[in-house]
Amino acid sequence: MVKWIRKDLCTSSFSEVTESKDLHIIDVRDLVDKRGNSRNIIRTKINDALNSLKMGKKVAICCDYGISRSNSIAAGVLALSEEISMNDAIRTVLKKTGEKSIKIDVLSTVIGVIEKKKLKKKNNRLRVVITGSTGFLGKKIMSEFKKEFEIFTPNRNQIDLINDIVDLDLFVKDNQIDLIIHTANPRIYSTNQSMGNSLIMLKNVLDVCVENKLSLIYLSGWEIYSGYKKNKMIIKENTIPNPGSTYGYTKFLSESLIKMYHKNFKLKYTIIRSSPIYGIDGDKPKFIWNFLEKAVKNENILTHKYHNGYPKLDLLYVDDLVSAIKEIVKKRINGSINIGSGTSISTKEVAEKIVKKMRSKSKIEHVEIDDSVSNIILNTNLAKKIIRWEPKVSIDDGLQLMINTKLDNIK
């Protein structure tokens, strides 16, 4: 399909246009649709197009499908012919063609031909993008980090991480970003479809990080060990992963992809494996809020009991995770690191604490589940050693904060 960017400039697949007296074809099929293209060849093709435009001819820039290479070269032609920045030219091409699948490593080489000087930063503060900034954890990170860093929080309406890799790349370049903290997940994150979407989102973030030489902090979690069904298991960073759920497999595959990018492209990364987080302003783990709701109404609280007993969780208050992330950023830690409370508590014990603290008349009952459950505790000795971090909010204090919030909301 022929897509006109201006009256005299279009992109197309090679098979859909024919050279004529009024139309000159720039064939870019000899370029590769990835990094590695010669700047001299790209410069020659752009100059060929510019000369034809000056002669009053129309120009069609063509590759096999009219998607990536053709639109990348067209952006370079547009930037020089209209004397605008490459970023503005790329945005115009995106708007006029509606094409979202332009490869940023092809664009990068074109940008290198067109723009040779990089702008200097206005100050030395670290410039950080937080994906998923409207979520429970993202909001907390944003609130804490803005005190010390330059924070940028594009939302889904601004940048769709599944489809808008070029928009993310432009955003990073425009704002001279140093680091991406990737907390974004699909809204429903436990289905097979969400696994695919999560990996696409991460792949786009990784490509932008590599292209712009950014560091990445990725929020993984204890779920990569959820396949271990033992009464108690203490997990170190070098414990072999064993996912037990779709979400666990998603996190495991995501970690593997990050490590491959480190191996192949020297990506600087930190994988943070956190235990389940809880706190005010969030809705997870849902069982805590369900217990609070029942306790307020003096209704019976129902817990689950598996073959190996009540589930035990290494619950971490969200503020403690945020403080750990902040120390990791400041100390520029690379590799994988566990962040957890270092202790576990059963769901039954959580229910008992809530009933006692609220002086509720709720009775605690259980239903038998015909399965075993993982009981994971994250060993945090590495975090204590290299970032001098320890959790500060006890389970009793954390639950009390949630109880206070619940009671305030019903007054």
C-alpha cells in the first residue's frame, strides 16, 4: 500500500510502484532491517531522494513491505528537506503512515547520519522513566523518587508499550533518560495472553534500553519459585527457578530475556525479586483486604488449608520495597537481588491478628484444598551486605496501618 507523507513523498512496498518521468523510486531493499547498515549507503539514498525532490519529482521510498526501512529513510529525507529535527520528522511519518512497526535500530543509524550533536543535560540529576506508574508500586516509587531524581511517568494513553516502541524511543531521546524502572504489567496478568503481552512490553523496553545505552531495573518476584511445594523453603539468588503458575513462568521468561540482552548487548540491569508486597492504597494480596472486610462486618473469615498446611507468605510492606529500589539505584547495583522480610506468616495467623486488633467477633474457619502450596522465604543477606538494607515495617505495624485505613474509609 502506498502511503503519502507529503504530496511529493511516499513510502511503499517495492511491488506496488513503478518508476516514471514524474516518480523516482528509492530502493532500500538492500538495507538490513536491523542494526549494522552503512551510514554512507543511507546518506547516498537520502541525497538521491533530496536531489529528485529539488528537480520537482515525486519520490517513493520502497522496501519489501513498506514498513520499517522505507519509513526510516523517509524520516531522514523529511528532516533535511523541511529542516526539522529527526524526532519531529519521525512523528510526522508515524502520523501520516500509521505505521507502528518501524525498527528503532534502523532509525538510529538514520539519526546518526542526520544529527551528529547530542544535547547536553541541563543538570546532573539522574533521569528515570517509571513504567506502570499508575499502579500500586509505580505510584509509590514515583512519590519517593521525585525528591532526588528527575522522574518521567508516561501513561498508557501516551505510550502503549505493546505497540509504540518508536514513541518510547522518542520519549527517551527527547528527555535524555538514564534509567528505566519497569513495573508495568497487563491489567490482567495471569492468563496465557498476558504472558505474551508482558514479554512484548519487556522486549520493547529492552530494545530502547540497548539503543539508548540505558540501565534497566526490572521487578520480578518470588513467583519464579512457586513450583516448590514444601513446608518451608529459604531462597537465595542462585536457587534454581521453578515457576508454578502462568505469572511465575512469565517472570522467569522475562528474567531469561533480560540476561540474554546482557550477554548479547551488554545491557546493564538489576532484577529485583521481591516477596509479596502489601500496604495501603493497594489491593494486593487480596486476601488481606477480604479478611479486613469480613472483620469489620463480624462475618466469619474463611482461609485455605492445603496438604502441607496453611499457606505461609513472606509479606513485605510496600514502603520497604521502595526504599530498597532507591538504594539499588543510588548504588548502581547490577545482577539479581532478593528483597523480602526474611520471615513468613500463615494466612490463618494474618486472620487472627486482624480479628484481635479490630476486636472483631469474626470466627476463623478453613476449607480443605486438594493440593500442596509453596511456602517461600527470600534470603536477603545479599541486600543487607551490598545496599545495607533491612525492612523497617513489621507485619503488626503494616496490618495496623491497613486497619486504620479501612476504618477511616467507612466513617
